[in-house]
Amino acid sequence: MKKWFLIGLILCITPSALAKRLYPEKTYQARWCKAHGGIMEYKLNDQTRVDCLLPTMAVEFDFANKWAECIGQALYYGQKTNRTPACVLIMEDPEKDLKYLRRLRYTVYNKKKIPHFRTFTIKPVLQVSEKEYFD
């Protein structure tokens, strides 16, 4: 019984350990939000947080493979703040991540299924000191 429990535990932990990211989500969020003059981690009355609040948009950030999650959160934050929902997909491997961007854009733009939705991408900046990410 212990053996099967350990095997199950290892299988659950392994995918997250393999999903190594170049930088944490917050790094990309800080860079993009600062460049657009937004408010990071804007707290709503239900204790949820908008990743970046702009005067006209409520912006959610996610790694490309989490594109569907990004849509749901952005829609919710857009409704709660009365702003246009937006997703910024983090494209750490643009060639591999392009399929997720296509899925996101197909879902929100095809036949105008979700009106007034915005999508953006962000990629890692190469050869930049960490200080520039967190200023």
C-alpha cells in the first residue's frame, strides 16, 4: 500500500517539477504592467486580484499552456471592474507556444464569440540583468 502511495505521489509531483520556467509569472507581469502604467495585483472586494489593472482593461497573465485559464480569469476580472478583459500569454518558447496563442485567439475572436477581448504576448528578454526586471 505504501509503495503505491509513493508511486502516485511521485507521478503527481513530477509534471510540476518538469515545468521549469525561465522566470516566474510575476517577473513578466511586473515588466509589462510597469511599461503600460498599470496597477499590479489590484485587490477586488472578493479578495481576488487582477494581475494588472489599466484604466480601460483588466489584464490576466499566464504561461501559454494555461491559455484557457487566462480567458476565464480575464472575463471575471473584466466584469468585476467594468473594464475590457485581456490576456497576456507568456511565450517562453515562441515556436512551441504558438499553438496555445492560436487556441486563445480562435476562442475569443472566431465569430466574435467574446466581444471586446484583448490578447497580448510577452517573451523573455535575453541578456538583461535581474535588476531591470524588478525595478
